[in-house]
Amino acid sequence: MCKSISKIGVFVLGILLFTSICYSDGLAQGNLLITPRRVVFDGTRRVMELNLANTGQDSAKYNVSLIQYRMKEDGSFEEITVPDPGQNFADKNVRFFPRTVTLGPNEAQVVKMQVTNMDKLAPGEYRSHVYFRSVPKQVALGEEDTKRDTTAVSVQLTPIFGITIPVIIRVGESTTKVSLSDLKLEVVNDTTNRLQMTFNRTGNMSIYGDLKVIHISPSGKDTPVGTVNGIAVYTPNPARKFMVDLDNDKHVNYHSGKLIVTYSSQSDTKPEKYTEAVLELR
């Protein structure tokens, strides 16, 4: 996810540009591409790597730190310093190196993540977020624009990019279960078919997977009409509201047949189906 920062001064205004692109295995914002999109320590590995790549034409510098978020019911995030009831931070048991990364054009580098004292943690899930914050380039003294009117108040826009990756520690067996409810199809602006739903989570750990929507016509023809990858419901949230805009396929009649909504694990072989729900159309 992306983090917003703004600095307002007399002559300088700093603005975080909030354009991010999700790839199949990575997350990108600005010219920074990071893979994988999340780090999960489940006891099988103690060290993992984040691969950073600068896809731009200029050098870029990033400060790396750990921050804490709560997920709200609508799926958005809010930075916090104290965990909510039922939430555990992972920062005290995670080390990473380096803490500053400088990448030239088309260069790549690895940030190593290590879990510590995992055997001393109580069963459950612990989560923090690695935050990559771009460092604006500083203009050297004497390189300022000498043609600028120094008698006028000016505003300089300095883009500051930020991107976060969840880091999760899981201890013990998962008791998590998930279901889908409150399915509702509505038409937005007379053109968009929007499917609303609620993810319901129970158990001691978060859930993460891909959503697929298939339309089944009265004659039995099935047509994929929607896909969303990487949907999470983090602890301690019992529910998350979600919506997806379905394809405007002229061969699909959203007033007849039914929609089958499937939520499954991410896998290159055979995904595990977490849950499935059906909405009868009329």
C-alpha cells in the first residue's frame, strides 16, 4: 500500500504522489518496483529478501523503516502506534538491512529481512509494514535558479513517493476461516455493474487471496466477468467491505442467471478454495 506525507513550509510544499501499480508478483510506485508484494515468516524460513528495482532514468534514494497500520472495514489503512485489541506488531522481532537504498537508473538491490526470537512468541500472528520513503534530491548551494524573481513568494512542488510492504510472522497452527455475505449487484452511472460483498473472518490469523466472479447464464454458459488479486483481511478485523466492477460484456445479461464468487489462495499450481458464494440474478 501507499503512505501519504505532506510538508508545508513558507516557500516549499512537499506532496506525496499517490500513483501505484500492482504487478502479478510485485508492487510499484513511481519508478520503484518491489517483489514480492508481502513477506510472511511461517517458521519455514528465518531470512527473506525483498528485491528492489529502479525502473526510471534518474538515480533515487529511499529510507527504509517499519511502521504500523490498522486496516479499516473498507480496506483502507490508518497509521497507529498502539495495537488494537487482538492485534500484534512484528517490529520487535524483525531486522532488516540496509536501512537506506540508493539505486541508479535500471539498477536493482536486495533488502534482507530476518525474523528473530520467533520461538519466544506466543501462538498467533504479528504484523508490521516495511516503509520505503523516497528522499527528495537536494539542490546544492549555488545551483538555484538565478533568474527567479526573489521578491515574490514561490511554491516549489517536491514529489515524495512512499510504498509499504506487509511483514507477517505466523506462530502455530491457523484457525482462520472466511466466508462471503451481503452480495448485492447495483448499476452505477447507468453503465457499470458493481458487485458489493462482505468478507467475514474468524480465527487467529489474517487471510489473503484472489477473488474471481463468473456469470452463469440460464442455459448454463459460464463467463468470467471479474478478477481481483491480492485481497487481504488482516487481524483483528472480523469483516471487510469490498466491491468490484464487473466486465461490460455485451453477451452477459446481469438480469438473469447467477453470479458465482470464489475466494481462493494464491498459487501457481492448484489454489485452495477458501469460500464461495452465489448471487441469483433477476
